[in-house]
Amino acid sequence: MCWAFPGQIRFNLTSNIDPDRPLRSIGRTFECSEPNFFDGRMHLLIRLPARCDAPDRFLVTLNERVHGRISFATSAWRSGGVEPISVSVRGARYEAMVLIGAADWVETEFGRWILSADGRRIELETGTTERIA
């Protein structure tokens, strides 16, 4: 895979994320640093569990098999508030981690993906859903 957007996510020890039990972290809210570009890649640091349950943005993973192909060569694949953290591409295949807010969207060959009203999944504007948490 080649990086279209190089990046990484790091977890502080204070985040209480157990790498041996990653599913325990899905659906939880965490305080994070603002993503910053340093040394040629985007960095997102997850610091600690949040004191509130209302996140500002959601970390979403996308791939071509579930969500459809994305044209990363243009900026038209995402709304202005979507922030790519890491995107790897190999031919038509990709894996992407992005931060997305309630008013944001990602455009693929299948259509426009948005957050559901409860923020627990992304869905096509037509109503088809894909769980993210």
C-alpha cells in the first residue's frame, strides 16, 4: 500500500485503551489533541477518556469494499470539515481513517456518506447504513 495521506494515531497510557482488547474502545469518547502535520505525516494523539459523551468529531474508517471507490486525487471526495488522518491506496483498494463531524460527508462511487443522527454509524444519504461503533 502507498500512502495518499500519511498519518498515525497514538494512544497515551492515560487513554485507558487496552491494545489486547480494542473492541472495548469502540463507541467510547476520548479527548484528543488537534491533528497536526509533523515530519511528513498527520498525527492524532488520543489522550484520555472524555468527561462528556458528546464528541465534536468521529473517527471513521473507510474501505473500497464496503464504502465504494473514492477519487483521492481531487478534493471533491470530502466536505471541508473531513480531516484525513491516514489513507493508504493500492490500485483501486484503499483504507482510510478520517475525522468527520455531524455536518460533514464523504463521496464515493456509491454516493454520499454522512453520520447517522445518533452518530453511531455512517450511512448513505439514501438511508443504507454501515456501523462505525
